[in-house]
Amino acid sequence: MYILTRIIVVLVLALIALGVYVRLAPSYVEDWHNLPNELEPGDGQGRAVRVVPDAGETLERLDAIIRDTPRTTVLAGSVDEGMITYITRSALWGFPDYTTVARRDGQIVLYGRLRFGKSDMGVNAKRLDGWLAQL
């Protein structure tokens, strides 16, 4: 029984350590505030890309919608710069997802991706589609 208790304690402490790391790990602008040129619209493993026409005020309107999303903050960028990267954290564990939204060639590109793990279970795609539905 003593060994089982120790194993449980170690597992609980490991879960707590993981939760603390996920919430406190630094987000470096140079790692996340970018938009690769080869992005294609669609969903991938742990990422989603959407492209919509830029009707002039599209980036401004999207910025307002995204900033109103719970647990979402701006990592870097601005509307004036033409590119903004946001961090949206999951409610329970605080896992960060990064979304970069930018003007490019008369379009608005939205690029959402996870930081930890391999699959986001479609969360980034749903988030992007929800923002675009509000637009």
C-alpha cells in the first residue's frame, strides 16, 4: 500500500508540474509572431489556416472580435503593422494556442496552431471558423 501511495503522489506532483510549466512557459515573439509564405488554407495536425478577402476594415474588425474572446491576449503586432499574433489558452489546463492574423496580397490570412502536443482535436479550426462567422 505504501508503494501505491508513493506512485500516486508522484503522478499528482507530475501533473501539477506540467500544469505550472504549460501556464508559465515563456512565449517568445520571434518564435510565434510569423506567417510562413507556404501556408495553404485548410486544417492540419495541430493547425488551421483560413484566408478571406480584405474588404478594407477586415483586420480591424477581426482584431476586435478576437480581443473579445475569453482567455485571449495579444503577443505581438498591431492593426497598423498589419499583423497580430494572439495567445488563446484552454480553460482547464491553460494550454496556449497561437493565432497570427495578417494582411497579405489583398487578403487576410489566419494561422492558428498549438504549442504543446500533436493534435488540437480541431480546436484551432473551430476557433478560426467562429471568428469568421462573427465577422
